Amino acid sequence: MEKTILDYGLNLNRRKFLSKLSLGIGSVALGSLLIPDLFSGNESDDLVKQLPHFAPKAKRIIYLFQNGAPSQLDLFDYKPKLNDLFGQDLPASVRQGQRLTGMTANQTKFPLAGSLFKFDQYGEHRAWISELLPHTAKVVDDLCILKSVYTEAINHDPALTFFQTGAQVGNRPSMGSWLSYGLGSENKNLPAFCVLLSKGKGNGQGVYSKLWTNGFLDSIHQGVQFSSGENPVLYLNNPDAIDKVDRRKMLDNLAQLNQENFESFGDPEINTKIQQYEMAYRMQTAVPEVTDMSKEPEDVIKLYGPDCLVPGSYAANCLLARKLSENGVRFVQLYHQGWDGHNNLPNEIKGQCMDTDKASAALITDLKQRGLLDETLVIWGGEFGRTNYCQGVLTKDNYGRDHHPRCFTIWMAGGGVKPGVFGETDEFGYNIVDLPVHVHDLHATILHQMGINHEQLTFKHLGRRYRLTDVAGKVVNELIA
């Protein structure tokens, strides 16, 4: 008689038990001595059940990540002294022997390069904003502009990975995965964590799936990437000749087989697969509806600009981020590539700002008009900053800037953060002189706004408790309303 999967599992377990009985009992005894809580259940699960730890100020996050590192000196951190000292060498007393990248390590001179763009002050807090960001200037009173972020990472891959996962190496859960694990989704028909990609005209740095990975968390927490093609989520639609009824029967039978398999082998990833199949089935209805732009009123299209009707553009992704967030997606991550301004920065940054400025400001305005900004935390920024000196040859109308991890600017809006300008750099725009905020501090503050104590959102893996902020990080109370 043909054996079922269940029979096979029982036989396999019996064989293992009989052949390795003595070793098995010894291993259990040794394990209980070395790891006292080995059989006490998943401690991480108990911690997650307590979430949120306190009343959250934000329910969801939209992260507008500007991949490649925008030049803070040409956008937010106005330093007129750099124009006064144009072409002069950066004083060694300012640089303080900072580590350099391979692109400028062989330079003997570091000629200072002031911005070619005009700055003016806007809003109640008189924030300096570049002429490249006229739309951002209009919403400046809603922005929490932080000019004193820093990181240890000096190259793109580790710095980008650090911002997304709290570690410079791979295989750690991304921020969106941590929030999915801790808080779940507000809508059972959509994932808790969605990813949107766009690319500008400037020099680009690649993005890759490890940035939205679940790491050692269950794979149900991995970010779901939306594409700009005919099918926003790949492999979601039924094959030809398969209708919804057939798909439902197939999933029911598959779930039964997977359940029997789980009862035999106890692999938790089997249950994760069942959940993923069910989520995909529900998404077949929810995703087409939420990605349909045809029902958006004309005033919204005008607000974001005509590019919002071009799938895969930054503007379209900003509008889609609002729709996903509005429908209960916990964490929406945008990546916009093209900010890597090593050469020809003035021309490239113009194009990047034309692609992003209007839509970024429109997102703030749109959320505010809908009464959603107070409960949605919007974050804008890159992986590090740009140097005040020129990489390569400096001319009156052209310069490039190398990587600068010592200080750079991000902004946040909504979600209980305090509008205003925070942190300060020296007159050269090279070192922080007030309110230094490390990447771990920023992560701790973001989690705090979601009602999470960053030290308590942990997951035990390979005998160690991991968290997004590793073993560091403090909440920056100055940024909280």
C-alpha cells in the first residue's frame, strides 16, 4: 500500500528515535544545562504580544529613501563661508584625519566648493532651503529638519544596508520587517511591508532585495516589492484557464497537505508558507484596487504632477505610497536612485530635484488634507552626506562631492515629530557641533513614535537576542512633539 506523507513522517521520526535514543537523551540533558530556557518557549513571541509598549504617536511609516546620498550642502545645510573660501584647501584642523574613500584618498588638495545654488529662509523657523526645492519650501512648517545625522559607514553598500537593517552586513531583518513582526498589518488583505523602486537621471547606485529582507524572522515579514509593469506584484495573477474557484480549491488542498507536513516535521516555515499563499489570494483583489490611479480626482493628479500617472516614476510611487498607507500598510519603503554626485553634481542634482521635490511635498500636503499626516511618519534622506570639498577638478560652474558620513541632513514629517530645524554643523559643514544623531538613535526614535521601546523589540537567533538598534541607540527626545 502506498504510504501517505503522514505515514512517512511518523516512520522517519520512529527511526530517528530508535537509532539515536541514547545520544538524544544525552543531548537533551546537556542542552538543558547549557541553555536553561531551551525548552521554555519562544521568549521573543512573548515580548511581541506586549506591543505596542505605550501609546504610539504614529500608526504607519512612509520612508522616501534617496539612494546615493543627496548633497546636504546644496539642499539644506547653507554654508556661505564655502563660497567665500572657494577653491582654498580644507584646513587639516577641520578634517582631523578623517578616513577617506578610494576616490579621494590620493588627492593632495581638498579644494572647498560652495554651492552654486541660492538659498533662502522659509517658514516659522526660518529654515534655509535651496532654490532646487521650491515645493519642499512650501511645506517646510510641517518638516522636522535634522542636520546632524552621522554614520560610521563610508561606502554605499554598508551604509545603505546599515540604514535599512541596523547593521552594515547582510542577513539582518530590515526596519519594515521588524515592524511587520512587531505590529503586523492593519489590513489582512495587504502586506505589512511594501517596497517601491524608481530611478532618476543621475548617477545611480543599485538596490537589492537584502535591503528589504526578513533576515532571520519568518519570511512572511519580508517586504513585498511592487513593479511598474502590467502586474504590480509578480506571480500574483492566476494562470490562464484557472479561475478564482479553482484557485481556492487548490489552496485549500495545499493547506491541508502543508498542515500534515507541519504536524510531522514541526518546521515553522511550513506555516509561514500557508500564510503567504493565503495572503497572495487575498491580494489578488486588494492590489489591483489600491494600484488603480484612474479614480484619483484631478486635483490630486495636479498636486503630484503628471508623472504620477507614469508607473514606476517617483511621483507615481509617492501617490501609491499614500494609497497603500491609507489602506493599512504598516511600512512603505521607496527607493529613488540617482543621487551619487561624484562628478557633474550641479547638473545631476537639478534633475533629481525635478523628479522628487514636487511629489515629496505633494505627499505631505495630500496626507495632511486627508487627516492622515498626524498618524503617518514620513522620512526623507539618504545613506550619508557629501563632502564640502571637490572630488577631482574644481571649476567655477562644476564640482563633484565625495561621500561624507560625519554629518548629513534628513527630514521627517507627521507621526508626532516636532516641526523645526534641529542639529547644527560647523561653518565648513564638515563636523557636527550640536545634537549629534547616530543611525541607531534615529532608529530608536522611529520605533518610539510607533509605540515601541527599541530595547524590547527583540528576536532570539542562534543564542543571541537581536534588535534593530543592535546594542546601542537612544531616543532623541528633542525631535518629539
